Amino acid sequence: MVWSGLVLMAFIPQSWFVNNGVDLCLHKLLTGYECPLCGMTRSTWSVAHFDFVKAIAYNPVIIPLLILQSVWTLQLWTRIKVRIPIKILLYIVLASFTILYIYRFTV
């Protein structure tokens, strides 16, 4: 399901994700700080267009999230078992979101 969404994002123009100066994030409106998910849609769009540098610039958590999704899909669709358990990868993703959240508050 996630991979089909990524394929569909390849056909959506980037102008749909530009907010023209209007903040759509409720967290940012209330606190003035970006939440850990700010930039994730643009980051996913950039991955769909194979622009990984821009994807990391929008939200660096896209990398552990893609690794988690790839391992999960590999285990779900094949009989290949990856040595790293899904729970550990999930904890890495959650820790990445937490670190990004703290970083965005300090900058």
C-alpha cells in the first residue's frame, strides 16, 4: 500500500505541496516550531522522483522510514527473513523522530 502511494506521488506535481507561505501544520501554528512530520510529504514526493538529497533536506527521517518499509515489505512478500527484527527498526524510526523533534526545538 505504501509503495503504491509512492508510485502515485511520482505523477503529482510539486506545486501541489507548496503552501505559498501558509503553514498547514497545527503544531507549527501553535508553537512556532516544526513538528517531526513537517516536510514528510515533500520528502516522500522527492523520493518518488529519485531526488534523495532534497528528500533528506525536507525531512531526514525519510531514510530510516524507507529502510523500515523496505525490510517490512521484503519479509511480507517473500520468505526471506532479514536478521534485523522489525521492532528494532521501528524503535530506530521512533528515535529518529524524537531526535529530529528535539533538534528542531533547539534551532
